[in-house]
Amino acid sequence: MYLLKNGFLVDPENGILEKMDILIERGIISEIKKEIINSENIKEYDLAGKTIFPGFIDMHVHLREPGREDKETIETGLKAALAGGFTGVGTMPNTNPICDNKVIVDYLTGHAKMLNLAKLYPLGAASKKEAGKELAEIGRMHEAGIVAVSDDGQPVVDSMLMRRIFEYIKKFDIPFIAHSEDKYLSGAGVMNEGKYSLRLGLKGIPNIAESIMVGRDILLCELTNSRLHIAHASTEESLKLIKEGKDRGIKVTVEITPHHFTLIDEEVEIQDYDTDTKVNPPLRSEKDRQIILEHIKKGYVDIIATDHAPHTKVDKTVEFNSAPFGFSGLETAVSLVVTELLKKDVIDLNRMAELMSVNPRKIYKIDGGIKKGKLADLSIIDLEKEWIVDVNKFYSKGKNTPFKNKKLQGKPYMTIVNGEIKMIEGEIN
């Protein structure tokens, strides 16, 4: 039993936006009041100056295990999540072997349960081996606990198979998480197509390589009356199509990554071909970034997710064309949201809670929220703390990030999972 004192509670689901005390007993929230008198000498944590949110969930991460434990393990990834202020993560299926069957789902959930760190919500592949040829064992994986299906990292090129996926997942009421990329259009591209790719002599990836697949999947989702979630949308055209789909009543949701609302393709030049700036979809133009910020501000975006994609130093210490896409995002995401969105009045505290907790739970149908009688999953953030990104202090094995040595504002102070304090002031318990 312990008492959280003097924290500012942000709970849009229950209409609370004020200082509150929270008493937690045997992992359960037993009291939420403006003031709770500690008459039993219960252990107290003074959260004055800290902000309490319902537990943040990053619904798009790559933990690499099984198969590439040199890049990340379930343990290091879940510790990175806790350090980053996340109580749970949705894990993408593009491991080695691919998570396309019940055995691997059971392994992931069992291992996470044994570690008892952040919560792990597994996703299953939509097609066998993510090859885009035939349906994976979606029914059996759903029984084992998957929250969605995706061939993330690979687009489902075959439109008939994509239609069948939508039709099949409808019976389980789970979403398809789309990696929207026409590889015939993106080809051997390694960064955004535009003046910087031309100047740097690098092959470009045009906006339409993403948006053409976004449009197709929205139409197929409408045809089947199924559920679609667009991962890491990065272009003006994609966001316009998604908004039009929403306006027509199509069940489509969208996520934006911190790097796409923060950085642009010029960063590849600024950081002198640093492979930590190589990501898929690529960092886009300033025009695209401004459209992203506008859509976030107007409430058209559902989720902020990291697309956490750790790599080894050896993988990334090669020429730009040869380096893998992606970088580590779990331990900088909350601070980037605070620095670039909250402090610049793009969003308010309630909207931050919706983007990082409420909406991910709705999409993945995860129980949670701050309510008396529920298990305590809480993300407690010091919104004023300034810090310098030091990759050597990352819990993630992946030390690759374009934000290294950047000064950010806002830092996770405490992460509580199932009522247990799992992280406090950067230390994992």
C-alpha cells in the first residue's frame, strides 16, 4: 500500500484535470481524492510538480526477439518502455521467425509475464511469413491474445488478399495495422524525394508511394466494413485521404511518430548522412510536417506511436544506402511530445492523454484507465524537467537516434504497472 500525494491528475475519461491524491492498495486504486490524510503511516510519494496520466501505451514497437536479440530483447525493450514512461507496448510481428502462429504469440506473452516489466500486447502477422501470399493463422493467434494483425515492414501488395484479411478480421473485431508503401514506387529509395535527395545524390521515396496504398486500403476497409489503422502516416496526401475516410464513416484510425512531427528531410544533410536519420517512411518535407501538426491540432490524428526500431552499431555504421531503416524511439517519445506539441500549444494535457493512452486502449481493446477498483497503470511525468538525450543511458540495446545530444523538456518520473512502481527517476525496479 502506498499513497501518491500532490500530483496533478489528467483523466479525460472521468473529466478530472486537477491536483489529486491516489491511494493504491495491493495494486488496486482504492481512493482518488483531493486530499487523503495518511493516518496509517503509509509510504508516501510526493508528486508536487508532477503530472499523472493514465498509463501510456506505445502501440507500435519492434522488440526484435525472437531472432535478433543482438538488436533488442523483450527484456531490454520493456525496460526501455518503462524508462520512457510507457506501461505497455504493442509488438510488431516482423521478428525472425515471423510471429504468424500461436506458438510465437505464446512465447512472447509468456516471456513478458515472467519478466513482469511493462505489459506486452502482441500483434500477429496478417499473412504467413509476411509474404503476402496467404492468410496467417489469425483465428488461433487471436485465441492466444493478439490485439491486431499487421505485416508491418511489408505492404500487402495483393489487393484480393487484403480484402480477405479485412473480411476475416471483422469477425474478431481487431484492426489491420497498415504499413503503407507501394514498393514499385519507393523502389531503392532511401530518403524523401525532393530537393535534398537531389542535392545529396540519394534515391528518393515519393509521397505517393505511401498515399496510394493508404487510399487503396481505405476503400477496401469501406467495402468490407472492417477496421483499419494507418501506421506512421507521413504525408499531406495520406492525411487528407484519412480525414475524408473518417468523414465518410469508415473505421480508419491513424498514428503519427514523434520524428515525423519534429524532423524533416533536411536533417539528412544537417547530420551529414548520419544513418540515424534513415527511417521508413522517410523524414518528409517541411510542408508535410506542418500539415501533420495541423491535423494533430485539429484532432484528426488518433495516436502518437514511436515505431521503435533498434539496430546494432554495426548495422548502422555503414554508408547511407546500405543502412537499415529505423531508430530507437521509446526513451525520447514522451519528451518530444511535451517539447514539440504540449509546450508549443499544439495539444493540451487532455489531448496528450488521449493520443498516448485513451485511444491506443480503444483501438486495441485494452482495459484500463484511472478509476477506483482498477489496477493502477500510471505514467507520471515531470513536464518541466529539461534533459540532454544521452544514448549511453538508454535501456534499449539500440543506441541509434537522430535526437542524440538534443535538449528536451519533460521527462518520465515514475511508471506504475499493475500497481507496482516499475520505474522511478530513471531507475528500473
